Amino acid sequence: MHPLPPHLVWSTDHLDLSDPFQRRWYLRQVLHHGKVQDVRALDFQELMKELDNLNLPENIYRLWKRALGARNADG
């Protein structure tokens, strides 16, 4: 179980990030509501693999798609 800040998760105190559904939900929450420190803690390789499966609002999806593409191009 992973303790979470209330700005990301307000309905529970913990998530099981080994569960793929909860892990994707957590990634979506961070991309949608996270602070800089939350984003920095993400695994960007995992995020690139999962981005298309996160059901983000279109504008947020496009922003992260461009950002991850630029990050990947930089090495």
C-alpha cells in the first residue's frame, strides 16, 4: 500500500500500486491534479507506455504527449 496526499486522492488513504487498475488511476490523478513533486516522482518510461490508457481529457493528453515526446527526444 502506498500513502497518498489528499490533493491526489480524497476517497481513501492508500492505494495498491501493484494493481494495474489502481496504478493507472494514480498516474491519471498525478497528471491531472499533481504538484511538481508528484510529477517528478513518476517513472517516465512507465508513463510513456501507459499514457494512451489513462483516459485523460484531450488537452491534458496532448500536453503530456508533447512533453514526453520532447523528453524522449532529449534522451
